[in-house]
Amino acid sequence: SYELTQPPSLSVSPGQTARITCSGDVLPDHYAYWYQQRPGQAPVLLIYKDSERPSGIPGRFSGTNSGTTVTLTITGVQAEDEGDYYCQAPDTSGTYWMFGGGTKLTVL
Amino acid sequence: QVQLQESGPRLVQPLQALPLTCTVSGDSITSGDYYWAWIRKPAGKGLEWIGHVYRSGTFIDNPSLEGRVTLSIDTSKNQFSLDLRYVTAADTATYYCARGAIYFDYWTGNTSDGAFDLWGPGTMVTVSP
């Protein structure tokens, strides 16, 4: 079981906006992070500290925190955005890392 | 350009140990504010954090692995390693090494562990007789 809850799947058409949520009791107290994993590839960091974007990550990726839920938004989804998305946060003690169960994004 | 590369056995016998090494190239493993982590992904399942090690050699591991994990760092070789003991079929997965950023809060003077900002390509390990 996961203490960070994500929807298992999401389907969107190209050009639409995808919103992937991650819920957990730790999120009001700790930063969340988001990763993208395309098939056969290693994960890539998309968002850190809830809403910061590393250099090289396209501006269509953004993150927000609204208490016990953090949201990854992909504005103007492209075919290359298809893959699995994971949120990450520490546990309640702040010592151990947790990942959400992952959300499979399908671009129709 | 910093790169990470996992190495180790692809097939391990049940109840044996799984040793994996991550080699860091392009910069010293001691430069910058980073810690070094292992994460795995069983086929069809999600990511699982295994543990991470600091340049001091101190490490933290996932309690769900019940003490089977030892992490170490060899700064002279620019490598860090994972030793997972008493493996079973449940340990079959793709194993990734990753670099974690350490954040510094200038207001409080405190540091905190942050995102995994660089990953190796991963190595698939199967546990089977």
C-alpha cells in the first residue's frame, strides 16, 4: 500500500491539459517531487519543492500544492508525454522516502 | 556532464546477496551538496526507495526491507554500493542508482534531503534458482 495516493491511469487527447493528483497526510508538512518515466527509460525529475522546475524541463509542466494534495499539470499534452508519473515525499518522520503508486498517462 | 552507471550481477540465487555498484563519472562524488540513492522498480509495479548514503558513509534504508540492506561509498573510486542480502523472487526488479540534492535553508541554517535529480539507466536483476 502507498501513503501517497495517485490515480492509476489518465487518458487525454493531444493539446489538452492533464492534471495528475497525489494525496497524502504528509504533504502539508513536506515538499513533494514529481518524476516522469517513459517506457524502457530511467525516471526524470520534473518538479521539485512542489512547484520548481529544473532547467531543461519544458514549461508545460507545472506543480501546485493545496494542503494534502499536490497536482502535476501538463498544459498542451504532447504524444511524447506518454508514460508513468510518480510523486515522491518523505514519510511522517521526514526520514524515509515514499513514492506514490504511479499514474499511467495515455495520450489518445 | 555527470553520469551514473549501475553494475552487478543480472541473475542471483535465492537467499544469496545482491551486490550492486554505481559509478559516478564526470565529477567527484564528493563535490557539491549531494547524497546517493538506490531505487528499484519491479516489473508492472511502481518505484520503491531502497535507501541512500551520504559522503560520510552514514546511510538510511527502507524499513520494509527488514535490515537486509547495507549501503557504502568509496570516494577513492567515485562509487557507491548496495548489498541486499537474503534475496527472494520479490527482489526481482530494475535497480536504479540516483543522485539526491541536499537543500540549504539560508534562513534557518538547516539542510534537508531533496529530489533525485540524476539517475542511472538502471540494471535488471532476476532472482531465480
